[in-house]
Amino acid sequence: MRQWRMQTFADYALPAPLLQAVEALDYHQPTPIQAATLPSMLQRQDVIAQAKTGSGKTAAFGLALLSTLQADESRLQALVLCPTRELADQVAKEIRALARFIPNIKILSLCGGIPIRAQLSSLGHEPHIVVGTPGRIEDLLKRKALDLSALRCVVLDEADRMLDMGFIDPIRKILQHAPSARNTWMFSATYPDDIRQISTEFQRTPQNIRITDQHDASVIDQCLFEAEPDEKMDRLTALLLQRAPPACLVFCNTRNDARSVAAELTRRGIIARELHGELDQRDRDETVVQFANGSCPVLVATDVAARGLDIKNLPMVVAYELPNDPAVHIHRIGRTGRAGDSGHAYSLVSQRERPRIAKIDALLETPLRWAPPPTATRATPHPPRMRTLIIDAGRRDKLRPGDILGALTGVGGLSGDDVGKIDIFATRSYAAVARERAKTTLQNLREAKIKGRKFRVRML
């Protein structure tokens, strides 16, 4: 009798540098979506796969496209299209991590909202892989600044969101510039009929893969509260004060609602920031950094803007409004209760929104639980444990997280427990430090040198 054993990445025909990267990243067994898609992609078959954010899909297609990349051929060989800048930046970062042991690989992120002149300059030396948003890629093709003639693979990541955002025509125009013999891999968190239609148009006999375990209901406490529109802000405030989560993602259906809800929570003393498509790149970066590092406990976001967020240990999500598509609701609650952690998902439901509950119940195959709505409390908001320091230096200054950590624990006088997440961008860096030590640390760093140089340091 043949003995079964758990799969490992060594079971795939991955080049040695990729296996080395997987080990360095502490990836052990493949996730379900990786185990289901990698064999087909490594055999150069088209794939259409349903996979939620956080399932490991980026590593799946990243390993596959890097496996067939010709590093000594300085041509654009792989293109990854994403709906938002945030997701594109995250995808590019993960592919770079996977490619760390392959010499001379150039991976370029090309997104809107960033001056195109700098991107045109970067394209002077052709990249091997481009990760970008459809609008900017189409623009660069019109300018004849991007050559897709050597393209071997196109990835449509979060394909459902790109359809929702009206990117179907730019995608068509982009793929018209790509060789017909390419591979096309599509990943989507939800599975609307439109996905099947564009698969027929863009792919050749794709392997159809669905990972149906959208979330583990046993670790997510999901609850509905009655709340008419004029009651929702009071209900949300009471819920946040009673639960006092260290991190909570609040979903709104529109940019205006995200903006007004975040502003009103802030007015009521609850530290909150908004995330939506109208923010410029720096504001987006700083919002995500503060939420991820524990400096801002509440993030109020639209569904599109929240795609691509890589927030671990998110204990609570709230639907300020229910989405029209029940699959989007499933995706929202799947943000919490990950990696075996418990989570809480709450929805504020008006009478007008009640018909949407039946569709969600049908998709979940179980009725959702209703509970008495939270009521006003005299509790005061708890300030977040961390504050964020900005250092006006980054990758271009050869700054690394270890350099900042050394400064914080050295001249900054902090212990390791007082230092949180450190994020390095091209021209600036962010470090989370314990709130009660933040002002003293700021003063110390302003007088100190990091890597032998003085940089401007300020509080975010």
C-alpha cells in the first residue's frame, strides 16, 4: 500500500534559486491554490482560478512565471495586470522576494497616479517582468514605450475587480499587442459569469480551478445588526468602543461614504483613516502603513481599494453597508479569521438592505445570525499602542530595515519590544514605535546618524 505524504515545494520542478527563496521565506507546504494551479502553470497550460486574497495565489503564479523566465534575455517576458496600485505594488514586492536568488532580474511596477516620466526612464533598460494597472500599461503601449512582442505569460490578477472597474477594453487592447502563443493565467476572488466570458475570449482550453473554502466559518463569528442609515454611525461607534479591536476594517460601498465615515469617527475620538481611489499615492501608502503597523486601529475602505491589502491578524471587519453582490460580502468577511485565528465580522443592515441577506444566506448555505444592536457606551477610545515615525530616506539611499532597527535600539534607546513594523520605500521609510516612547525617540533620532548620515525624521 502506497503511503501518502504531504506535498512540499520540492515536489515541483522548480529551479534551485526558487526553492532557495521559498525556504528563505519560510514557505513550507503549498497552500490549496498553489497545489491546484502550479502543476498546470508549470506545464504551460492556461489557468482560470478562483482564489481569495491571502490564499497564496501571488506566490503560485510568481513561482510559475519565474520558472520559465530566461534571465539572460533582457526582454519583457511576463506581464501581471492588477486593478489597483496597492495590489500591483504588493505583487511586485512578492515576486521580487521570490526572485531574490536569480541574478540580474528586473521587475518593474508601472501604475497610474505616478509621474510617467520616471517610468519612461526606467523602461530605458527593458525589464523581465512588469506588474501594472491596465490604464497605465495601455498608455505606455500607445507611446510605444513598452514592447510585448517577447511576452510569454500574462496574469490577470483580481480579474473580477478589473471587470467591475471597467478595464475590459484596455485589457483587450493590451492583449492585442501580445503574442497569441502566450499563456494567460486568470485569478479571481469571486466567480461571476463575466469571468467565464472573458476566459473564452483570452484563453486556450484553460484548466478551471475553484478553491471553494472561502473562509472557515468555525473561526469567524458573523453577526447582523439592524441599523437604519441615520443610526449606522452611532451603532458603529458603540461597536468599536465596546469591542476595542486593535485593528478593524470597515467596508463602505462608495468613496464618499468611506470619506465621511472616517471623518466622523475621527471627530468622535476614534483614530480612523480612509482608503479609496481618490487618494494620491503617498496618502495611500501612509494609510496602509499606519493600519498595518498598529498606529491606526480603524481603516474605512471601499472594496476596490481594499484589494491587495496584506494585513495579517485582522481580528474584526464591519460592513457599514451591504454590497449588492453576495460574493463580495463573502470576500469581505474572509479578511478575518485567517491562519487559524478567530475573527469577528459584523454587518449593519437597514430595512432596504434586507433582501440582500437572503442571497448571502443562499451562498453560505446557512442563515446568518441576528443580534441586538450595540448601544451607546461611556467607554473612551483606546489610543493605538504604536506611533509612526517617517525618515526621509529609503531604498535609493541604500537604507535597510536593519539600519533603522539598529538606530532605534541604539541611539533611540528602545528595546526590541518597543519597535514594530518597518517599511522601506524608494525615498522614505516608516517605523512603528511604542506610543509612550515616540516623542523621546523622535528627538534622539533627529540628533543621531543612521548609516553614517543624518536624515530628516518626523512624526506621522
